[in-house]
Amino acid sequence: MTPEHRHPRRRDRSKDEAWIRALLHRGEAAVLAAVLEGLPFSLPRIYAYDQERDALYVHGAHGGEMGGVMNEGGGAGGVPMVLTVFEMGRLLPADEALEFGVEYASVVVTGKAVEVEDPEEAEYGLRLLMEKYAPHLEAGKDYRPVAPEEVGRTSVIRIDIESWSGKEKTEADDFPGAYWFKDVR
């Protein structure tokens, strides 16, 4: 099932599904948000996007905050969760402080998170993470792959994507005074 495509308020910045998928593939990190004990809760996470399943995989320690979110809500249908991936571009100065801007690209995904119980799927999710974040290293040569008996030492979470939106703001290369934040720190 293809996720529902939600459009941001600024439809002129809305991106299509191919663009959304591309950012989910290349994004470096994400912020997960949910509700824990009745309060908003967010965590930075690395993630892997499985395009065939329209799902995202993350992992964390058993008993950690992510585990608390998973234990608290959802039941069989999963825990409602939001994941945001973004890239920051150049800062865009203006004559007035309130008119300053920034280039960006972002995807917001909503879905249901489930703790993966099947050891084969858990291993698959962990392998996707390794392939994304260590593509230059080879399992069995540069590192020992996760053994089936070790899969239970981590909590693998799959977020089944229900809806998404993508948004981007860019300006021309010659935008007056545009600069990268890293260059002025």
C-alpha cells in the first residue's frame, strides 16, 4: 500500500513521492516522536528505509525510552509515531531579522511502530542499518555479522508508513549574501 501523500501548507514547496523516497534513502538521521506517559517524547535515531515495505527500521536498547513507548501504547495495531528527516541548506539573510530564511529539505512520516518479534525480520532490519551506515565495510570480512542468538540483545522497531509529506525550499546559487552555518561558527 502506498502511503497517503499529505501536502504541507505551502503547496509550492510540496514534493512528489519519488523525491520523498530519495530523501528517506539518503537522510543521515531522524527524530522520532511519540507520546510516553501522556507527554510528548522525541528521540534522535539513525534509521533505514525499506522501500518495498514502505517501512522504516530503527533500533534501541531493551528497557530504554523507546521500549517504554512501545510497551505503553498501541497493542496489536502498533504505536502511533512520527519520524522527521531533514537537511539544512544555506542561511538566507535579509534586511529585516524576521525576513531571514533558510534552505531546507524535509520529510515527515506518520505511521504505526511495532517491535519486531520475528528474529529473521529483526536481523533483516539490523542488516539494512549496517548496509546504509557502513556500505564500505563487508560483513564477515570487516566485522562479524549479528548472530541469530544476538538479535535478542537489541530492540528492533519497524514503523509502517501510513502517510508522508515532503517539502523543500531552495534559492538560486547567487542569492545575495547566502552562507553556510558551518562557515560562520
